[in-house]
Amino acid sequence: MKNPIIEELWNVKDEIARECEHDLNKLADLLRTRQKEHKHKVVDFSEKQAENPSAKN
């Protein structure tokens, strides 16, 4: 059974991977750049840490 939401996520993932030439360092740089542009965290672990202070990023 096809799920159109999952398919769209995979398409976006594949597009970003191509944009970064499947290079994890380039992906990390892209995410850092986007985070700075949008003034919010792409991933925010602060709530998880509040629940579990021993949790690590």
C-alpha cells in the first residue's frame, strides 16, 4: 500500500541528498545554514533534556 505522505518525504530526502552530493559533511553544512537563516533550531533537544537530564545531544 502506497502512502503519499511517506513518498513525498522520500522525494524531499532524495532531493536534499542530491543537492549535497550524498556527502554528510555538506548535509551538515546545509542544515547549519538553514538553521541560521530561519532563526530556529532544526533539531531542538531542550525539551527532551528537561524530561531526562542525563540525555545527551
